[in-house]
Amino acid sequence: MSIVTGIKELFYSENVFIGFIIAFVLALYLEITGVYLLMLLVGGVAGFFVKRGWLSFIIGFMSVALAWGIYFIFFAFIGPLGEFFILIGSIIGISGVILMILSLIIGGLLGGIGALVGAYTTQLILGDKYIRKS
């Protein structure tokens, strides 16, 4: 197989595992910036590689939510993250655990919606060249 054929196979076919890994690593790196809206971009990259609608949503959701969960665990070990969530939750009027779960869901939804947009845009651009796996 030539290099050109390998590149065409990468860009024109569905790659679920590659999409998840790239989106997860990109979510870990972009979360350091503190701009949570960049998770839409992460989802778009996942959608570009996965290229299926709801499957790309699930991959984008899981990769961003997992990255945020890892950051929550990391910050819980180095600082008082649990107490912070309890404090903010008491101000809002909900439990700190529920607030943490809501944060993970919101981050996952950002990744999932970005993945949907990325997948459907990629399908629109590729047109007939898109190789769909059955």
C-alpha cells in the first residue's frame, strides 16, 4: 500500500478509535487553556475522523467528559476541589456531587455537539468519496 492510499484511507473512511484517541488527547491539552468552548473544536475533530452522526456524538461526548473527569480527579488530589464544589453547590442550592456530574455532562455535550457538526460537515464535503463501513 502506498502512502497516498494510506492517507486517502485515513481521511475518507471511518476511524472510531483514532477519532476517540485524538479527541481525548486534544481535550486534555486544550482544557489547560481554561477556555471550555474549545471543546466544540475537539468534538469537531472527533466528528471528522468518525464521520457517523450519533456515533460521532457518543465519541465526542465520551472523550471530553473523560478528559474533564481526569482533570477533576487530578485537581481533587492537589487541592480542595470537593470543598469548592460543595461551596458552589450550596450557593446554587444543589449538592456538590450533582454539580460535578452536571459539569461533566455539559462538557460532554459540548464535545458531542461539536462532533455532530464535524461529522455532518465532513460528510457534506466528501460527498461520494466517503467510504461508509457497514
